[in-house]
Amino acid sequence: MKFTYIDELKTVLTNELKTENLNKKALDELWSVLSSPVNQRYEVTKEHLVNYYTTCLRFEQLKDNI
């Protein structure tokens, strides 16, 4: 999957996770990785997106608890 805009990414994550409340920091981290020129040549699946988003979300929650 390739994304041109962050709104496209939000739509996919919202549909996959079945929630409207996405964490902004985790979403921004995921977007920065996806939009990096280094990663443009890789094909990403929905499963990869969900896994990386949840990893970013856990990291943000851990930072909040420290």
C-alpha cells in the first residue's frame, strides 16, 4: 500500500482497528516512517500498518508512564 496523504492512512487504520480515536503521536510516527524517502520502495500491507501503529501506541503509553 502506498499513501500520498495522512488522511488515507487514517482511513485505513480506522477501518482496520474499528475505532475513530487514533493516537496522534503514534499516527504521526507511523506517517513519518511511511513518508520517508528511504521507505518509499517498500510495499506495506494492512497488517504491517496495524502492527507498527500498535507498537508506536505502546511506546507512547510507556513514555507517558515514566
